[in-house]
Amino acid sequence: MAEARPEGTAGATGAPRPEGAERRTPALEGTPAEGTAGAALSASVPTVSTLVSVVAHRHHSIQSLICRDASTIYRKLSRDKPPPFIGSVPAQPGRRRTGANVIPMAEDEALAGGMANAGAVFRRGGVVDRPAPRHARALHAHLLALEERGFDAAPVPVGLTADAREQLTFIPGDVALPPFPDWSMTSSALASVGSLLRRLHESSAAVAFDSGAPWPTDLADPEGGTLVCHNDVCPDNVVFRDGRAAALIDFDWAAPGRALWDVAMTARYWVPMLDPESAASLYPNGLDAAPRLRILADAYGLSAEDRAELPDVVEQATEVCRAFVARRVAGNDPVYLRALAERGGWERWDRIRTWLADHRPTFTSALLD
């Protein structure tokens, strides 16, 4: 979560750790947990993660062929007995921007994992290996269903391991790290984020989800909803190519909600919906919130009814994010305690709250006029 990181630190699957730290790690798990449907399959079918790891340093075309064959096998098997390992074709390499706050990708490297997963996310060729969220099985099923509907802008699950980790396809591209560079905050970049979010919601609305799964409630829409929202579309969770938003990563906080809630969460990070003092340490100077909120709404295609509600929902989302931080601070989480102190403490949150309320008429006018 960017606000809790706060307002964005490195994402988990699209950018390497800023420190460039290396760590020796064991090979990807090749055996599903005992007692699972996948365990009975593992003796005769190699896991997708193993296949990908073997060829990751050789040639992308070979890697794609192997993953495509493995994907077919696992998808057919999952029709009757869903195994814990399900594969797909890794995303093809894309052009990478170099320069401030964008770190070139290597073939095998540690990736930045945000506050919760820092130091625990690794790329091995076309696969990202990272801690799995509690709702990983339901989330993986949802991501696979999105891919089957043609949504190609999210990581594709490769598998789950017995030690509570997951593998996803790596999505190459540019991920802006704080302080966010100018190129990531242009009007065209903002509009591309709105368009990408609309694509996600249109695909998600057409896909059924497991309502009984333990979807996280931390950043979820308090009113619930009929589609799975990302809930954390901050700059470090968006992969860019050629200056446009190309994919979303880090679905750890995804949960059912209203599309408008996801738009509000996205606006908080991309407009950003912060008072100038709070924004100054992370964002380029001169970002005018009201017209940028309109750009996001236009690119998304927000209805007039939703535009009228958006400023209020942004305030609600901000309160949810504040409560998220407060719970972790109350639990003496050292990462959140340090972040709160470094960003100005609760006075900063009070300042943001007041600023949003004071500018509500300006935002409403910009959205509707």
C-alpha cells in the first residue's frame, strides 16, 4: 500500500530493490504440499516454476514454449482437480526506461517488495517469487480468469509453494519509485492509468469471484461490491512502457468493492489528493489537483453520478488508509512507526483531512463543469 509505505515505495513485481542487494535463495519449490491435489500430479508433471527456472537464462522463445505447454497441461488438469501449480506464458520483454528512479532489470535479481515484503521478493527469469497473501488461491483463480478473458495487463499466477510463497509471471517495463520522476506524472501518464483501470474493471465485472474467500478488508470498500478491485493502484504498482501505463502489479490488497472506490484510491496516489506540503517530498512540483482529478475521471469514463460522489469517496478512502496505518502503529510495527515519524506524524494526516474537506467544492466543480 503506497500510503502506508507511505504514498508509495517500491512495488513487488515490476522493479528491483533500490539497494541492488543480492541474496542466495533456493530453487523454486517443485513439489506441492502433501495432501493437495497437486501432490498427486507432481510425480508425473514437472511444475511450471521448475520449467521456467531451468530455461530462464537461455532464450525467451524457448521459455515461452515450455510455459505454454505446461500451462495447457495444468489448465486441463484443473478442470477436475485444481492443482496448486497453474502456469501461463510469461509476459514478453518490453522496452525499459533508464534514468532517475528506474532501475534496469537483470535476469535474476531481488525486487523491491514494499513495506510488507521488503527483501522477500525475487525474480528468476520470467518468474517472480514472493510471499503469498492469505487469499492467494482465490486471487490466483481471479487473475487466471482475467487472463482467459483477454486482460493481459496483470501478472499471471504460476503456482503456490508449501512454504506460503507464490510465483507469478514477471512483467517487464518501467516502475516509478519515490520521489516520483516527472515522466511518471505527466497528464498523458495519468490518463493512461485511468484507461488501464477501466480495462481492469470491465474485465473483472465479467468474472465471478469466490465471495467466501478471505479477501483482505484492510483497504477494501466498506460498502462491498460486485467486482474485485485492486485497491492499491499507486505509482509503484503500475508498470509503464513508452510512457504509458501497461500493467498493474501487487494485487495483495485486492478485494470485492465498487469501481468508484478503486478510482478514489487511485486518485489519492496519482492526482495526488494531498495537500501541497505533504505532496512536496514525493511528487514533482506544480501538480494541480483539480484538473488532474478531471483528467483521471475523463480517461476512466466516469459517469456524472460517480463524478459527483468521487470527492466524498476520496475522503472516505483516506480515512480507511489512516486507520490502516493506525492499526499497525498500535501494534508497534517498526516499519510503520518509522514511516509515520518520517512523514510528519498524525499532524500530516490531519492536514490532509482538512485540505480535502476545504477543497471538496473545487473538486466537484472540476469534475462536473
